[in-house]
Amino acid sequence: MLKLYSFGPGANSLKPLLTLYEKGIPFEQHLLNPAKFEHHSDWFKAINPRGQVPALADNGRVVTESTVICEYLEDAHPTEVKLRPDDHHDRAQMRVWTKWVDEYFCWCVSTIGWHRYIGNMVKSLSDAEFEEKVKAIPIPEQQLKWRRAREGFPQDLLDEEMRKIAVSVRRLDDHLADHEWLAGGMFSLADICNFAIANGMENGFSDLVNESDSPHLLRWIRQINERPACREMFAQVPHELAPAKKKEG
Amino acid sequence: MLKLYSFGPGANSLKPLLTLYEKGIPFEQHLLNPAKFEHHSDWFKAINPRGQVPALADNGRVVTESTVICEYLEDAHPTEVKLRPDDHHDRAQMRVWTKWVDEYFCWCVSTIGWHRYIGNMVKSLSDAEFEEKVKAIPIPEQQLKWRRAREGFPQDLLDEEMRKIAVSVRRLDDHLADHEWLAGGMFSLADICNFAIANGMENGFSDLVNESDSPHLLRWIRQINERPACREMFAQVPHELAPAKKKEG
């Protein structure tokens, strides 16, 4: 049986989670609590030495990186509901969108999320407690991000990230104005991976994602939320962990 | 007939180029000169509106993004020489490596390359000439990178990028110490995409890539250079454009 280690239905964790629900593949749900730094605990680093969720264990072999896990599920379960276009050109377009999430869209949203949520979480720790948490983080860049969240991100960085978020919203809304889905005329991993970051932005970024400025993006967010697999996922997976999107990016 | 638009055998352009040579797929070679800013010219932006190489045209449909093009060539030409492992887990490992190049390794090497080569190139332009070149660049982030290259990158950014390059070299050398190839026990897109950035580092970054500090990485670089497809590529494709690696990243 597949085992998925995740923070629940938000941000990068949502990608393989929704993929599993859409494909109807049974799996064991292992939820980690980011507020307890469970992803940096020794038992989890034995599964993913980089201390990052999501991670998928399949017969003892572990696959990491959310987008890679989604492609893996397509490779390993090609006969269930298809989430990749068959046409090679359409499939390439799908990958341009999933790659764009990983290289651009997710980072700017993540920094703002860290600024708003992680900052307060780590500021409540004592210096000694904080240093102990940081010591457990295996990736130097992640250690730095925790330190920056505690010190407060510089305003010019936050401004730059907000600029990129506006660019991202524009790009998605423009494309969705004349496409039902992002790639290949079908609901695909391109939609799942972008939805993972965009869902909830109508609340957290309402000055950008709203009925008058980005109606097509809003339409698409609602349409995905109404899919049976998506409703089932949100109904079954604890909501306490949902804001992980804003916590871990 | 496939048409590949590239800067020649260096950096991101090398990825689809070597993939085509390895697979033995005939294609039309279209080389652009980065020093003449040909990738920002109107004729090329009609092919790729983002003004970036490489781009592959297949029967009038265009595929962009170097890693996506490589996967496309595997999807569209599965019976030629295989550059993706069949095993799903091995294929996922391959994608972890190609994703790492795109999100981490290529960026730090690229900034140093821009600092060393593009800086001098754009400093020789007048203000008016420079502004005209920048106006033709469709992506705001790329415009900013050109401006920074002209002004000079801040030293703390350059130091940080050098730190990341050292981390990258260590990661590759450690893995190659007990693996002939990066993923799945075979020469794959993981090797091609990392080689695209790593090849030549024994010259440009000899304090990191050398016989005593990273012998396994060096062994792997040489081994790829000796492959018939790689020799053929370097022999056939003009060398003037090879340093594009250092120019465009």
C-alpha cells in the first residue's frame, strides 16, 4: 500500500494528495504537523533525509518532490483516471506549467506565507528553543529561511515577491480567460500543481484575486473545488493542517 | 523535420542538443548569437514569445524550456536510444536531478557566468544602446538581470552564489563517488541536464572542480565528453557559440 507523508491539503502537499484522490488510488495517510516541526524529526529524516514533505513510500522505495511524485503516480498507474494529456505537445505544455509553479509561482507565495504565519510562530520561541529547531533542519537554505522569518524579511524582498505574485495571477487569469483548463484541454497535473498554490488566494490575496480583477482564475479555483475528488479530499483530511500552505509553502 | 533554436553546445541549449545527438534524431540546426541579442529579436519572439532559447519546433508546434524539450523528445521518440529509465522509481530519481538543475544548480552558475561575461559585454554599450536592448526583452526578471549585470552584481549575492556552487559540486561528486551515472544505473536525461551546467567547470571553477576535491565529478564529465554523440556534437556545432553557457546560463 502506498504511504503519503504530507501536511494535508495545502501547498506542495496538496499536489500528490489531490492526484491520489483524483485517480482513486488507495493509500495510507500520514499527516505531519508543521507547527511541531515533525518534518525535521529523526524518524521522518530517515524517510526523506532532506526533511521535506510531501514524500511517497511505495513498497519501501521513497519518492520525493511534489511534482515528481505526481508524475510518478501517472507513470505507475497509467490505467486509472488520466491526469496527463496523451498528445506529446500537450504534455509538454502541461510540464511548462508545473515547472513554472516550482520555479516561480510557489516561491513568491511561499515567502509571503512565511512572513505572515511562520514569523509569528517562531518569534514565540526562546533563542535556545529556536536554535535547537534550526539545528534539526538538514538543508542550509531552509535554515536561512527560518532565521529570516524570525528576524523579519526585508521590506524590499516582500515588495518584490508581491510584484511576482501579481505577475503570476495575471498570467493564470489571462490564460484561463480562453481555456477551461491550463493544458491540453483537460484537467491535468498542470491544474493540480497550480491549484495547490492558488487555492485560498481569494482570501489571503483578495486585492489581486477577486471577481473584478481575476474572474477567470476565480472560476477555475471554484471549478476545481467542486470536483468530487477535491470535495472528498477536503472532507476527509483534517482542516487544522490545511493552512500548511501558508506555513510551509 | 524538427528545428532546434539554440545557442549551441553550452548551458540550457546543450540539453536538447545532446539529447538529439544521443538519440540520433535528424534535425535542422538554428543557431542564435547571444552577443547580437538575436533571441530578443522580433522574428524569434514570434517563435518563443518569452525570447528564450532553446526552443524546438515540430511541425509548426513549438516546445520551450530545455528540460521539457528533453522529456518531449523521449515521449515522441520512445523507440530510439532511451534516455529515461523504464523503472518508475528510477525515472522519478532522474526527475529529482533534472528539477534540481533547473531550481538550484543552473542559477548559481548562471549568475557567476553573467558577472564574468555578460557584465563586460553590456558595459561596452552606450546607455541608449543598452536601453534599446533591454526594451526588447519580454520578461521583466530578465530585464532586471541585464541591468544588474551592467551595474555589477552586489558582492554578497556573488558570495552566496559561490557558496551554492560549492554545495552543488559536493552533491554531484558525493553521488558520483559510488554511481557511474546519476540515476537508474544508466546514462539519462539526469546526466545530460547536469552535464549542460557542469561541463567546463574544471576551467571556470578550478578551485572547486579538480582532481583532488572532486575526482568523481571530473571522471563523469570526461566520460560524457568521450561519448560518440557528444564528440560528434562538439565537432559539428560551431565552437564560437559554446561559451554561451557562460553568457546566458
